[in-house]
Amino acid sequence: MPRRKPFCADESRANDEPLSATASRVDHWILVEYRSLWSRDAFPGSGLSEQVKDHLREQLAVRRRTRLLFIRSRARRGATGLIAYAATSREGEEALRAVSFEHHRDLLDVDFAGGAGEAVDHPILLVCTHGKHDPCCARYGRPLYDALVDELEPEWVWQSTHVGGDRFAGNLVCLPHGLYYGRLDGAAAARVLDDLLADRVHLDPYRGRSCYSFAVQAAERAIRTDTGLYGLDDLRLVAAHRRSDSAWTVAMSARGRGIEEIDLREEAGDLVHLTCSADELRRPRRFVVSARRARPAA
């Protein structure tokens, strides 16, 4: 049956919906290799035993803002054994560890929150290809994954389940820093990768950093745009204050420039289908900078 409405990613592009301040809020990640089919709700719909599911739910509950994703790699289809990762994206605490195991039941002995696994010395790139969650994730995610696989070592890039923001597909998340990028194709992804390997943020397709609230993500982008400070560690959050239901002040330490302070106002964006399955048009939030001040560091 033909579609009655445009794909949500195409609609978002056509409306020129801003990418800024749209990264999901995540501090900790659990990534589990799962090669079987992914249902729309991948974790509850998986073939994992109830004991394993309960254990992973307990691990998710240990630390706030922890997210579980299934991952898979074309290069590992016939590989023996499985792998899982635990990542932390909190500012100044970034870490990535890997756990190898034979069967999913072995996860019962893994304490992700307790520091299980061996340290990983390279980034992990996650491409959302979860087509059963939203067709745009497969439509734009799979070509993006194919492009990155041609450029990277197999253990660097993985397909993943839903990362948030279907309408911004193709979506890429770079761990351990939790950098979100959207509307990527192969050429744009190559530029993102070049900057990532140089410890820089590639600003044009940048959605934000998962350890920051939406208001802080908006302030970060505004400061990077105005100052040209693109290094991952060029900015550090000092404080974020919500002055009212729709107004924020965010202060960030900027390398070589003291403290940059941004006033933001939250507004409703243009009407859009947030996902392909959404029947109603919604107005996503957006942030508008109302003032910017610079002051010396204390």
C-alpha cells in the first residue's frame, strides 16, 4: 500500500528542522551484540531469557540515565562468541569497556555498572538501522553503515537499535563521548570521522552531546559557532539554571576565553511528524539564544 504521508526524515529535511539540541539524554550505555531479528521494541521482544532480561533491567536501574542498545556487525555474522560494551559519556568521566562471552546467559555474571570488561582504546560508532522501529532508520541508516564499514576497522562501527530522533536519520552516535550526528550520508560521515579522529566536533550535522540537557546542548552549539572552538575538550559545563518554564541560562568554560554565558528561550517548532508512525503533527522544542556574555574565569 502506498504511503499516505512523507517519510518523517524527508519531512524534517524539507522543513529545515534544526538538528541542534536533539541528542537523547544518556550518561551510561550497555551495548549487547544480538544477531537475531530486532522487533519494533527490540529488548522486550527479543529471544533473551527472562532471567537475562531481568538482570539487564537491574543493571539499567543501578545508574540513572543508562540506555541499553542491541548491536550487530556484518563482519561478525559467522563469528564465534559475542561481545558487549559498557560506556560512560559523562563529561570528564568518558570510558569504554568490552566484555567477550559465549552465550547470552553468560551476561548473568556481568556487572556492567561495576566496571566489568577490558578498556577499549578506540571509539565505537553506532549507526541506527532499526527499520522495524522506523523505516527511516533503515532507509538512511543502512547506506550510512555501509559507507562507514568501508572506512573503519570492523570493531569500530556497529549497527544499533533505536538511538532517538528517527526523523534525523541517518543517525550516528560516537562513544564514549556520546556525540550525536544526524542527516548523515557517506560523504558527510567521512568529514565527521576526520574530525572525530582529531578530537573535534564536526558542527554542521551535530545534534548534541548526550551528557548534556537539551538547553545545554543548544548553548554548546551556540558557543562553538560563535567562537570556533570545535575541540572536544574546548568547552566544559560550569552551570545550567532554569529561570522559568521556558528560559535558561547556561555557563560554560571556554578554552582561552574564560566563561561564556548564554541565555536561551525554549520555543515550539514547526508542526512535523516526529516519526513515520505518528498520526498527529507535533511541535518539537527548539531553543533560541536571547543573550550572550563573556567574563573572565574565576
